[in-house]
Amino acid sequence: MSTVTNLINAGLKAIKLNILVFGPQVATLSTDPRTLNLQNKRIQIRQELENLGHNVKYAEDVVDPNLPSPQNNAYLQEIVIMAEYDLIFNIVDSPGSIAEAGLIASRQNLSQKASLFLDSQFNAGFPAETCRHAQFLGADFNTYTYPTDLVDCNLLTFILARVSKAQLVKLIS
């Protein structure tokens, strides 16, 4: 007979989530060390989650600029795409990821499944206020200290905990 721990662990392992990871684009790696570190963290997050069996995408993987107008609008497509995913992680730093944070903050259904990460040195200003509004609507909002939290993998640790929590919620739902 299985123990409760074994049953829970087997149930959690069987639940594979659909996850979006936003942040600085990774198609062309930057020569700027800070941006490169953020890009590499985004790549690492995806790899770690895929290694656990989750379906992980970047928006640039699913947005289709070849659709007929007006459907070829990336803003429109990202609203539709985000609604279909279980979790959304956003390293709020690049212009695109700031805009995506704004999209998340504009809709409660998106905020409630989002986790936003902002460099603590940018704790004031419009992107920070956007993240705080998303938090008001139910998002997880965390600041990180660059470069310590990237090197120590504190962002990844939080993301893995958030994924485990979402799996547990699905298991008992």
C-alpha cells in the first residue's frame, strides 16, 4: 500500500503545466552583461521547467505575425495566449516584458496566475506601479537584487515553489 506522501508525489508528478516565461528576448544574446544575465536566467528557467516535464513557451514562440489583419497584432495575440496558460512568469526588464506586465495588470484573470519579478533598483516608477497593481489583482510580485538573486538562483527557487503550489491546487481541485 502506498503512503500518502507517495500518492501526493505521484499525483503532483503527473500534473504538467502550460507555462509562459516573459523577459528579455533570447533569440539574439546581448553583449551587455546585465541583459545577458537576465536572458540566461530566462533560458535557465525554461530549461528547468521543461526538464520537469512542463510545456514552457516564450511569447515569441507562439505569436504569429503572419495571421491576417487585425489578428496579426502581437498585443491581441498575447492577451489570447496568456489566457490559455496555467502560469505566467515575467522578468520585468525589457520594453516588451514591461508591456506584458501592463497587459497582466489590466486583467484579473491574468494577474491571478502571474508572477512578476522586478529589479529592486527600479522599485519606483511606472513598471513598479504596474507590478503593484497586478499584485493587487492577485499576482505574485517580487523584487530581486541584481546580480545576487540571479547568481544564487533565488528567482528559480521561487518559480519552482510556485509551480509546485499550482500543481497541488490542480491535484486537489
